[in-house]
Amino acid sequence: MRQDGAGEQWAMQGCDTLLMVGTGFPWSEFLPKDGAARAVQIDIEASMLSLRYPADVNLHGDAADTLKALLPLIQRKDDRGWLKTVEANVAAWWEKLEGRAKADANPVNPQRVVWEMSPLLPANAIVTSDSGSCANWYARDYRVKRGQMASLSGGLASMGAAVPYAIGAKFAHPDRPVIALVGDGAMQMNNMAELITIAKYYERWGDKRLVTCVFNNGDLNEVTWEQRVMNGNPRFDASQDIPDVRYSKFAQLIGLKGICVDDPKDLAAAWKEALSADRPTVLEVKTDPEIAPLPPHISFKQAKKFMFAMTKDEDAGHVIRDTARQVINAVLHNEDAD
């Protein structure tokens, strides 16, 4: 049984019982192998039951009501060995993430944007994320605290959701601060127009804070990395380049606050300024497109395609230096630990 890498992934793949509650998690390769774990799934949509994993018990119903009915049947185990192992793996993973977030980049490491944000958020904050590479940093580097709420597009790769979700959150909870994490591709698709909606309505909200954080890297980054890792193709400029827009200036133009950051040393101060503003803010960060959204464990096949793509990629300079080392180490650990 593996005991390296991301604690959460190891816990899922090494468990003996898997409880799935209202989830449509699409990446079944991260779940236990079929039959390796007993599974119980709860979902109000009957069509979702056993869709991703063959459940031994399928429970069709409301999640909250079903969990309340199950609680009296659960017995606490005296042996806490499994829990302690999971906790140790999770702690090790957070330490690894901190190292990745603080690694040098050109100009700003996108992982660090969320890493710096996380401890500064108020206890009642609501965070939304768009699809794209920013969803990786939201999922990895945002440490959700009790009392906070978080939301990601429920559909696979549904771009353009973060700012509309944030606006909906402000109308539902006008006295809570809301943060939207958005890539520049989704920003240009529709989220810039939604800033106009924010400017129109924000005076109605008791708490005026709505921070739209834009990862400005001039690249449709998620697809770039999918092409490299999954298909072994170099970056294709014609489809991946997008215009460099001053999102922070656009915010100022329509009466919102705009902040632009191109130095990682300024990130913490920028987040504090945005989270204390008297109006909605666009925090634009010039991030490095060559920081790979690597999974915790990489197969040899994926690594081979990645390295093949790098040999043909004109932008491969510091990718080779900073990212290939992580890929190679991950593959070596995978091969040794099974």
C-alpha cells in the first residue's frame, strides 16, 4: 500500500471503504480500483449512483437526511492507525505544496497567488473558481476554514462560471466577502462583462467586498498542459495565445478598484488591500504560464509524452529546469512505491 504523495489521493486509493456523497467526480482513475474497496454512495439523482464506481450500497435520497439516518449505525474504531497515517500524509503534502508555491517563477508563481490568499481570508468568506488551470490552484492551495463556503463549476471544464457564481453568492449572502478566482481565458470569454453587472449592483450589498482575482498569463493554460502531458504535443501558439488585457484598468474604468501585481513580494499586501477595500476589486496578477498543474502522481506514459513535447516546445526553457525535475521525481517515486 502506497504511503507517499498527496495524502488525500493516497487515502482514497488505499481505503477499505469509500463513502461518496452527492458527487459526480469525473476522474475515476483517482478512485480505488474496481472492487478494491467497499463503497456506499448517496445521491438525490438516481442516475448518478454507481456511475463512477461500483457501489455495494446505493442510497437514493437527500444527502443530509440520509447521513442523519446513517450516523447511529457508525461505530468509532479504537485503532486510530489509519487516521494518523492519513494525517501524516496530508501534512507532508501541504509541506510539498508550500515549496511548489514559493518556487521562483516568471514573474509570479500562480500557486503562490492562492497560497498567499488562503490565510488572509475572513472566516465567513465565500470563494468561487473558474475552470482552467486556476481550478488546480484553488483545489490545492486554498485551505478551507470552518464557516467558509467554496464553489467550483459542477460541469467538467465549464468556463466562465466564477464571477457569475460570485455575484449569486453576494445576492444570497450580501454581508459576506466573496472571492472569484479566474483565468484570463475565462475572463475574456464573459467575466469582464460580468464586472459591469457587479458595478451596477454592488451598492445594494451590506459588505461591498467582491474580489475578482485574474491569473493573467496570456495563455489558455489548462489546454496547453493537457496537450503536452496527455498528447505529447508542443504548445500551439495560434490556438493558445490570448491578448494581454489590463483587467485592473478596466475595473477602474467602470468604478471598481483595480490592483495589478507582477512581483510575488507584493502579493500578500495586495490581497490585504483588496480584502479591505470599500468596493469590489479586480486583483490582476501576472502569472507564469510555464508552471505545470502537475498531479500528485504521474504515470511513466504521461512523463514520456511530457518530455517528448518539451523537446519540440519553443517555450520549454525554464519548464525543463523547474518542472521536468518534478515529473521525473514523481515517476521514480511511483515506480518504487507500488
